[in-house]
Amino acid sequence: MTVTETMIRARRPRLALGPVPYYWPRNELFAFYRAVARSPADIVYLGEPICAKNSSFRHEDWLAVGEELVDAGKEVVLSSLALIEAESELKALRRLCENGRFRVEANDMAAVSLLAGKGEFIAGPYVNIYNPRTLAALARRGLKRWVLPVELSRATLSAMQEERPAGVETEVLAFGRLPLALSARCFTARHHNLPKDDCQSRCLDYPDGLLLSTQEQEPFLALNGIQTQSARTYSLLGELDDIRALGVEVVRILPQWRHTPRILEVFADALARGPGAEQAQAELVSYMPAGPCDGYWQGRPGISWHA
Amino acid sequence: MELVCPAGNLPSLKAAVDQGADAVYVGFRDATNARNFEGLNFDERAMREGIAYVRRHRRRIFIALNTYPQPAGWPAWARAVDQAADLGADALIAADIGVLDYAADRHPDLALHLSVQGSATSYEALRFYRENFGVRRAVLPRVLSLAQVAQVVAQSPVEIEVFGFGSLCVMVEGRCVLSSYVAGQSPNTHGCCSPAVAVQWRETRRGLETRLGDVLVDVVGTGEHAGYPTLCKGRYLVSGATYYAIEEPTSLNTLDRLPELATAGVTAIKIEGRQRSPAYVRQVTGVWRAAIDACRRNPAGYRPDAEWLRVLSRVSEGQQTTLGAYHRPWQ
């Protein structure tokens, strides 16, 4: 089969918006999701993936926003916390997994454990699925969609797609600061010489994370509480034809403090009409706090950019 | 409590056994394990010799196969599982679900340990590995406090092994890709963090610059100790301040908390450092053997010997040690 034939066969990927990894004020979150409801996103992942102490939204708020997004025609998924340490977090996780309304994205093996064998679930980017045997083992236990781990390349994805079990969808991160690491330590609290247990919600001051640069002033990472992100923004806008040809069903955009609805539109346009325009690429770059990267997709260091 | 010690080569393995390790853990000489460094680890002949040595001394040997194979690498990883089983390893330490699934399927008698790279931080996660692959033991990531460790142990369906001493991973193992972000290789994909091939040292007017790839990790002035440029232990600029923004170059040391770990029900203490020298393995194993024995004889009266602490501090990264996450305020 030629690439063109595959492309004709492959359906246009749907557009997903990942969960907000940052600590945004409650009113801003409501406003954000009102805008998302009007955006071209097909799928919206809701919930707190990073910090158990983020108190802007309670479980009930997420469910309520979820209903509004369903009314707006979106598929809604609840994302689980990526690092589970305390019993209280397990308790919250159980409530999330047993919500009975929305599908759940597992971001940790505790969530996989709770969801396995009990219906359909999604494995998020924090679950390590590096080979088809892992994919098959999880598919036997109810996995319906998986997200390619951020450090894996196009070549690995292509090989994974060839052996993927029937009925399992593939999702690929296409835009956003890369989630690179998780820790027990809160680097934002550390920056302010505060203990994590008394962090005074300082992450509220850094709605896109706290920029970390090298001593040569090169933007390098973004500290987001216990999470470390890339300072650069991953973008696969120019690869959408290829992504489609690989049979990927969903592309994911990660939220950022500003411009997210517009970024979703740019991707929706590119998915509908092809990404060709350099103009669209330039527009996206203008929304990036510290420039683009796409090395992981190319099989190179993630920080690099093909241009 | 069992003492589980690292061996990157035969002399280290023998040193660990001679100094009283209950078990040693080793890896094959390739990317199938998380300490894949040049000149390190065991080819088949060395592995056979190592196993024979361990057997003669009635100790145990665990083979670490704790990286995440991608499709192109799968046959090599499957072969390594078969080889570990054929050689008669006492356990396979694995992280990847596919590898665990394969091992459980092909070698049902081979004991499986969940590697620290498997990133299981709760008994709920451990239940998954127990129920689906029959995992018997798990190594916890170095991110839990002592109270949290005790809580996991209390409800864990598997034995718990924790790190007692060695390099400190501040990130949750198995879920950190900083190294591949900068240098194209990570513990998950290649079994190495901050690969030596990407390291550069350069003497400049500002001091000794250490880089990984193109990223300046630190500038070290005269009189300062220049550490290996592990990305999480560099000095960076955040809001106008230059400091160890993620973690200082320190080592983990839990020697003075041994009684608490024992009371919590921890099965085994693991020493980090397959990349370290036989001398390191000899000294550290000797100290920990003495400490565990002392703690067992008289837990209430246990105090770490000053000489033990001196020995450990001499071999520590950055010459400082910390309790890391075991000490809640650190978090």
C-alpha cells in the first residue's frame, strides 16, 4: 500500500485537549473550559494530573464541567493523578475510577490496577507503554486508547502501530511543553525556600510553570511543582499528514495559560486542510514561551528542532 | 532484613559476597539493564562464573533487566529473559509490563521482582503486578517518606525492598526522561542517565564547565568539587538566582534509620551503585552488613558507628549524604 492509499484509508485524527497540569485560579479554570466548549476540540481530558494539593477544583467541579462539555458535544475523560504517594490520594483515585459517568485516563499504575478488568480505560502519557507486548497485555485488561510516551520516536510508533491490538486507539502528543519528570519534591516550593507541606500555593504565580535557564541564559526547563517540563514547546504541526498516515486516531494538545483555544483552531484547520502553511507554523511559534522542539519525534534528543 | 548489593563486574560481585551481602544484583552487558555503562556488567561467561561464586557461598543473585524495550529491541530483551532463566538466576528484576508478561508466561518458575524503574509507589500499583504477573518483590522509588513506605509495606501484596544507600534519584525512577531530552538516551530506553558520550568538560575563565549535550549543567570554581553532569544536579538560573534548582549533588544514606525500616517490615535494603568500583562495593557492603547485624541484635540500642558513617561519607557523591524523601521535610 502506498502512503497516499494509507492516507485515504486512515481517518482524520480527532483533536484532544490534555488535562491542565498547572495550578490556575478557580475562576480562570471555569473561563478556560467555557472557551474550550466553543473550541474545535473533540475530546477533553479533565482533572488534576500533577498536584494533589491543587484545590481550585474539587471532584464535583470536574464532573460539572464535564457535563457542560458533553452538552457542547465533546467526549470527556477524567485524568488521574500521575504520582500517588499518600493514602488520601489513593482514596481520591478510587473515587475518580468509580465515577460511573466518564471514562478514566490512568496516569499511574495504581489507576491501571483499579481500572483493569472493569471496563474500558485509557493509558495516559505517564504510563510506560514502549512495546506491543505491553500494549497487548493492557488491551486484554480493558485498555481502549494509549498515549505514546513522550520520548518515543516516529519509528517506534510506526512499529507499534503494525502490531497494535484491534480496537485500541493511539493518541500522540502534538503540542505542548513536554512532561519530562515527576518528583516527590516540589521545585516551586524549593525555589521559595518553603517546605512542600506549606507551599502557600506558590504555583498560582506561575501559570505556565517557572522558567529554569542554564547559566548561559538558555531557557531549559519549566518547573511546575513536582513536575519538570521542557521550556520549549513540542510541536508536530508539520507532521500531521504523517501522523494520519500512521493510523493515529487522536492528537493531543496540552493546555497553556494563553492562546489554547486558538492553538486548537490552528490544529483543527491543519487536520482539515493539511498543515502546509508556514504561516500557521509561525503563528504557533509566537505562542510558545521559549520556542519549539520536536527531537523526540525525529529520534533525536528531545530538545532539538528539525529546522 | 536482607542486604542486596550491586555488582557491575566479577570483582565487585565477589567483594559483595565476601563482605556479607545476602544477595547481589547484576546486569547483562547491553541496554537491557539500567546501568548500561562502557566496560560494565556481565557477558555470559562472567555471569556463569558469578552465579557459581554466589552459589558456593549460599547467597542469591538477581538479574536486572529493567529497561523498556521498544519494538526493534524486543528480541534481544526476550533472549535476555530466557538467558536469565536458563542460567538459574534467583530472580529477574524487571520494569516493563511486556517483559514481565513474557517472563511470567515463558518461565513461570522464575521469581520476578518489580524494578524501581517500574515506578510503583502504592500498594494498589503493586497489586496489579502481583495479580497479573506473580511479582514477588518490588523495589520502591526513592520518593516516599518513611511513613509512606510503612504504609505501602503494611498493605503490600509483595515483599518490599528499599534503597538504603547510594546515588539519589530525586525524580520518580522510570518516569524521568530528562536525559533523553538533552542527550537522546534515558534510563528507560538505553539504561543510562546522562550518557558519558554526551558529557563535556571544559576549562574556561569562569571555571570548569560541565555540559551534557549542548546544555551547560554547571560551572565549578576552584576548590569546588566537580560532579558528574547529571541534569537534575546542576546549578541553574531561576528568577535571577543561580542554585541547585532541583537537587544538590548528594547521596542517599538511611543508616541511622535502620530500626524504623525494620519495624516497618521492609524485607530488603538495596545498595545503589553497579557503576561503582569493587572498592566501593567492598566498603559499603561491609558497613551495611555490620549495621544490619547490629540492628538485628539490639534494635532499641542501635546507633550507627561513627566509623561506618566516615566510610560511607568518603564514598558518597558530593561527599554529603541525605535522607532524601524518607525525611518528610526534604520533600
